Amino acid sequence: MDDREVLVIDLDYDVDVLTSYYNSLRSYDIDDIDINHKDEFCKNTGINVIGNTIKDLKKSITKKVHKRTDFVSKCDTTHPTIANIIKQLSEKIDNDIVIGDVSFFLQHAGEDVPTHSDFPYRKNTVLMIPLWGISSSITYYEDGGEYQITSPTFLNITKRHGVKNVTENRLCLHFEIPNIPLKDIRLCEKQ
């Protein structure tokens, strides 16, 4: 079984253009973001989530959950910069991918992200493009590896993971790929 945690991909993008786009968007507390796979979660777990946000999900779960302090800015997939990255993904991945949620994530200095699961907010795989504040932060997997993500990287979000050593404000762009687990993503030979 392939239990790969990360996979690096080469993409062409402009950090300044993406940062400018990010600055034009409204940011939301992560707890106010809608969960994208609520019905599947409720069916699989038998937990009835009343409402649609991460905050509503946390109210429905009986175990203690951590407080996240991330801020999320939802992207328009038709924005030229985002559309260009999606086009590159379709050319460089030898799978039929579906792009789900596309969002910027801002984490503040000193606010590490405890281990967590992304489902039902997102599922399977996320492409993370680090934009700034990445010099010391480490993405780690519970019972797995530790990675300093400094270039576009697919993450296995089915495994519990977190981020530590967030010593400066950190901005990343995330593309959810809900239809394919990381273990099944195949990069084209010429990328």
C-alpha cells in the first residue's frame, strides 16, 4: 500500500500576483467556513451535523476539538491566475482531476496548527502552494514524516497532520482535489 504523505510538483506562478489577488479578497475565520462534504460525513459517521460550518461541525462532535486561528479567503477558480494554475495541473497530472475548494490560508506567527483531519471540510488531496512565511514552518504527520514545504506540494489530507514552528505570518494557497487520493496521483513524465 502506498501511504505517501507528500508529492512535489513544478508549477509556474507569480507570488506577487497571487499576493495581490489575496489582498483583494475577504478573509473569514476558519470556523465560519462551510464544510464541503457534510452529507458524506454524516452518512459515514452517523453524526448529525446541524448547520453547515466548521463551527457547527465542532458543536456536533462530542470529543474535544482544538481551536484553529487560521483565516481563509475563498478564490474564484475563473480568476486568471487561479485558472492558469488549474490548467497547469490538468497538463501535468496524468489523472482526470476535479478541483474542489480553492482558498488562501493565513496562519499568524506563533499559532501552530495542531494535528487534525481535513474531512469533511476537504477530502483526499490538497495541493499547497506556499507564498510567504515558510522559512521555518514544518508540516508533520501524526505517526509519520516531517516536511518543510517550500514549493508546490500535494498533501495527503486523509492522514492526521499539523504545522509547527510557525514563527512568521504564513500564507499558502490550497487546491482541494477531492476525487483522487494522493497515492493515486500520477504526474506526467514531462512536467
